[in-house]
Amino acid sequence: MSQEDANQRLDKIEDAIVLLTKLSTPKPKTFWDRIPTDKIRDAIYIIGIPALLFTTYLEFDKFYLSREDIRLEEKRNTAISRLDQLQDINSEIYQLQTQGDENVAFALIEAKRGQIARLTDTVYLTWVEQPEMLKRHDLNALAEALLVQSRTDDALRVASTVAVDDLKPIDAIDQQILKARIQFAQGPAQDIEAARQHLREAVPLVEEIERSGSQFLMQEKMLQVRLINEAWLGEPCETLAPMADALAELRAFNLEAGSVEDQYQSAVTVRAVRSKCRQ
């Protein structure tokens, strides 16, 4: 090997040593080198996933739960509209009955029986799903519609949701009368003794009414309901006749006190019972 070749090899070795020295010397960290990527990745797993789930929930609430609220509100509004139609029909029937047009009232019920059934179904099914949607008067209108269709179990369920203890005396009496009428009627909820008990429970409430005139009117109303249903059940005249006499006296007293309109049809009931008992 010539001296020149030896010198070249030494130069290459020195260059290699210098390069290795540079490579082994730690380089100063840049800004990006200082970022703890591993920790950031862990934070994403810990914080990012719950945040993602929360965002997903908000979207779910917006696009599903809100739509469900809208659906329930639409059903509720539809049910209220159907209930208004039912009350209009009931009002028309009631006016005919109080005018003595019983045959016309019965014909109207028969003509609209299908419509009444459809309206009632819509309101009742919506109420089952959203029981807070109706207040007392609406609940009673629904119970009356169910009673007309002999769905006495459903009618009693609706009427019983009204808390009697929270009502004023007259309203509480009316509520007991409604439940009595439901359980006097033919149907799955018929329970004659329970119906009588509802009327018995209404009696003490009469004393809580402030005006004496209203007390006698409510007594007339309760006795009329009791008499007409006992007569319909075929009770003997030994039971019916004294009740008819008492009802006639109450009607006469209320007539003298200024209650000219026979709003409970007491006079009609008394005549029907006395005619039956004379036969």
C-alpha cells in the first residue's frame, strides 16, 4: 500500500469518527418535540370519548326525544279536540232530555253511536298514555261517554282518578253520584252495593254546603239517582214507594224555594215509579 492510499484511509476513518460523534450528541428539543403526545393521546381516550358520548346524547335528545315530545303533544291536542266534539254531542243530548224529547235524544244517540265510539276511543287511549292531560270536568265527560257505551270498567277507572278529598262539597257529591251511576249500570264494573255506598258517602257532604237551598237540591239529586236505578233494578214497591214520596216532597220544597226547572227529572221519575207501583 502506498503512502497516499494510507493517508486517504486515515482521512475516511477520521471523517467517520466525527460523524459518529455528531450523531451521538443530543440535539436541542424543538417546540414539537416538547409536546407530550403520549399523554395527549391518553387524555383523548379519557376526556374525548365521554365528550363524544355527551355530544351524541345531545343529538339524540334533539332528534329523537324532542320528536317524541312533539308526537305526544300532537296526540294530546287531537284528543282534546275529540273530547270537545264529544261534549258538544252530550250537550245536545242533554238539552233534548231536559226538554222531554227522550225519543229524539235516543235517536240521536243511536245515529251517532259509531262516531261517539270512535271519539271516545281516541280520547281514552291518549289519556291512558298521558294520564295528566285531563282535568276533572274533562275526565267526567270521558267517563260519561264510556258509560253510554257500557264500558263501565273504563268509566270507573277514569272517574276514580279524581281525588274527592280535594273538591268542594257539591263537586265531591257529584263525583260520588257519577261513580254510583257507573256501578249501578250494566257492564263489567257493575256492583250494586258499591253504588249505594257511593251515595251513602255523599250524604255527610251535604252538611258542608253553605247555602241551605243548595243542600236540598243536592239531596234531591242523590235521591233521584238512587230511586231511578233501584226501580230499573226491579226493587219491590215496598222499597220504591217511600223513596218516591220523599223525592216528591223534596221536589215540591225546592219548587217553592224557587227551583222551577226540574233539572234532575225528579217529577218524571216519581210519576214513573208511582205508575209502576199502581199496576
